[in-house]
Amino acid sequence: MKKRVLVVDDEPGIRASLQMTLEPTYEVLCATNAQEGLARFRQELPNLVLLDVLMPGSDGLGLLQSMRSEDPTVPVIMLTAVKTVKTAVEAMKIGAADYLAKPFDVEELRMIVAKALATQALESEVRYLRAQVLKSYAFHNLVGKSPAMQEIYSKIEQVADTRTTVLITGESGTGKELVARALHYNSSRQERPFIALNCASIPETLIESELFGHEKGAFTGALARRLGKVELAHGGTLFLDEVGDLGMLTQAKLLRFLQEREFTRVGGTQTIKVDVRIIAATNKILEDLVPRKEFREDLYYRINVAVLSIPPLRDRREDIPYLSKHFLSKRLEAEGRPPLEISKEAMELLTRYHWPGNVRELENVIEQAIVWCRGTEVTMDHLPTTLKTESRHTGLRQSALSGQVSLEKAVQEFERELILDALTRTGHVQTHAAALLGITRRMLKYRMDMLGIKCPDTQAAPGPKDVPSA
Ligand SMILES: Nc1ncnc2c1ncn2[C@@H]1O[C@H](COP(=O)(O)OP(=O)(O)OP(=O)(O)O)[C@@H](O)[C@H]1O
Ligand SMILES: [Mg+2]
């Protein structure tokens, strides 16, 4: 669809020549005075306006102002006689996108119009993306209703819009980064950058320049000035992920920055002041690192101001059904697939498992299940075997501990599982299975007889005829 350009000019000659120049590419609407211009602006929603500054009996600048307040996203280009360039500059101050002096050059006109429309498209894309980001990090994206999560929500609300340094602790995959983003996007800094730095992934020799930037020639390979994360985060939030992995040297530099809120780029002399909110995260226990001299005590006190600790998923199992459904619908929606249910048994299994990888592991398991699920329901069959063996163990352990099963029986069950697993993994080649278990073949055979494990008829490894049907 052609973009619409509204021309507001009292001179018929100008209107005609603008129309002739623009018509092949755009749909051109015309108005002869301010009143008519505003009416068409409101009714026909043009993408761009070309507006004469000086029209007898009407005021171009006034019209510009009305248009800007009606819809500031529509670019307005002022048309001006050379004499009134000064007015055009005034117009730019009110918000005109550009101006064009009459008599205008056809190429220049085309270029200015195209450029203003391109800028407008970019701006609207940025607005859209920003809204998407805000939406995706709004509170309701943190899923979970357990008391522990409720406490996290209330703490986020309390500290989000402050400058307080926040330390987020929790095992890997518990949602530390998500909480950090929730803090940022619920603060008045939300329109400013959220810059993350993973302190564990960068070697100590590079991290100072990564944090504070460097000047050209600061070291071999520093071909140009480069801004560090601290400077890029100005006005916004700097997220120091895995802060417990920072080397001692960098810790000293970070401490200085936290105290002074100023720094110098590597190889530079100028002191730079920034306004940055710090959020740090770690899956280590910082208190334990301090006496071992792996984390500076003074830095620890600087960072350990407001602490949000996210409990592991196994300690808030009531969140598992909500999280599972959340990941399921999120993924299906992204793939444009119809909704799926999770069967009762499958949900029980998900809720029972101990999730060493926490929420991230749950998200992966759900994503994998979707790949295999072709029906209307996610069942046990779509869940990885690790979940099943694991929970059988916990089940077994519970039965043994509650006296339902004797110790001997429980141990036998466990042994049977290990042997069956080793046999499956080695394609029932007993020599290999025995090696895997660290026992002799003879011993394996003896145990198998004891436990009543029979060898399948075919001892061969799966051949091409066993290729599963996709
Ligand atoms: N409460 C939650 N609601 C919805 N999604 C969550 C929640 N917690 C975690 N997630 C999701 O789980 C995944 C892991 O979360 P995140 O990266 O924030 O964890 P992390 O604690 O930073 O992990 P790591 O220590 O490994 O860096 C992400 O995809 C995140 O969106
Ligand atoms: Mg993380």
C-alpha cells in the first residue's frame, strides 16, 4: 500500500508540482489552508505532511503545533521561501522533521520525504519493540504463587524503583536474571538500558576494559576507543551476573567505582561520572568466599545491601504446575500450534522430580516434550527417562524409610535398575555392561541370576532394521 502524503500549501503551482513529483511513489492529498489541512490530517491519517510556513490568513506554525499534539508520530516537513529560513528553524524546534526551501529541487524533495518516512518507520519499530520488552519483563511474566515467590514479588515492588544495590542469590536456573530484569523494568529507569555483564565468562585480563572501556592505544589491539558496560548503562541498570567469580584485582576496581560512582577508561586519564543502578547475582555463597579470601569483605558489604534469595524449585513444588503450563503455552504459541494438556501422571512426575537445574531444566523438559508430542496431551512417554528413574528412586527411598520395603529389597531394586540400565546402554553385550559397572562378566552373570534378570534372545546391538519410525 502506498504511503499517504498530505500537502498543505496555498499556491496551486506548488501543490501541482509536489503532486507530480511524489504521485508515482506516494498517494498525495492536498489542502489549501490550515483549517482544511487539520481536517484532512484528522480524517485521512497521512503518514507524512508537507506544510507551507507562510499562508495568507493562516498560520503554518500554529498548524504544525496542532498536528504535533494530535499525533507526534507523523513527520511534518516545512516548506519555506528562502527568506523565511529562520521561521523554519523555529519550526524544527517545535518538532518539524525537516524543512525544504522553495523553489525546491526535485531530487532533494524525494530524498527528504523518503528519509523522514524511514526515520518514522524506525521510530515506530523501536516503540513497538520497547513495548514488547516492557510487556515481557512486566511482573506477570514471573510465574509462581508459592509463598516464597510472593515474598520475592513484594520485595521487587519495594526495591525496584530505588537506587539500592540489589544482590540476587539462588542456584543455577532459578530465575535470577529474570528477577533482575523485573527490577529494572519496574523502575523509572525502564526506558534506559539494562546492561548485563557475565563476570564468569570473561578472563580477568579483559574484564576491566569490558567494565570501564578503554582508550585508543591503551593496549595492543585497542585500535579505537571503546565504551565499557558501566558507561553504556548510564541512566539505567548494570547487571553483574556471577559476581562471585570476579577476580580479586577487578573486585578492587569495582569497589572503587561503587564508592565513588566514577571511573576512568583503561589507558585514560579523564574521570567519568555515571548514574548507574547496580544489580548483582551469584549462585555462590558469598559469605563463604570472604573468609577464604576469594571475595573482598568490603565489596561484600557494598553489594550485600538488599538481598533477594530465590529458593530452588524443589523447595517450592507448588509452582511446578503453573510454570509447566506457562512454558507449554508460551512455546506452542511461538510455534503456532494448538494448545496441549499435560496428563495427570505426567504432571505428578514433574512435581515429584527434584530439578537440579531448576526452572531452566523444567523449561527444557517441556520444550522437549512438545517436540515428541503429536496428540492432544503431554504424557509420561514424552518426558525424559531421567525423570522417571530419578523419581522411582525417591519413591523407593521413601518406601524404605517408611518401613514399607526392607533395606535389602530396596538395595536389590536399585541394583536391578543399574544392571538393566548398563545392559541397555551396551546393547546387551554383557562384557561391556560388566566393564561399565566395574565388575567382571562372571560377577555380572551371577548377580543377574540372583535377581532373575534374563538376557533377551538376541544379544546383538540394534541393527538398521531397528531404525525407529519417525
Ligand atoms: N518464576 C519464573 N517464571 C517464569 N520463567 C522463569 C521463572 N524463573 C525462571 N524462569 C525461566 O527460566 C530460565 C532460567 O532463568 P534465569 O536465566 O533467570 O536463571 P538464572 O538464575 O540467571 O540462571 P544461571 O544461574 O544459570 O544464570 C529462563 O528462561 C527464565 O525465563
Ligand atoms: Mg543467569
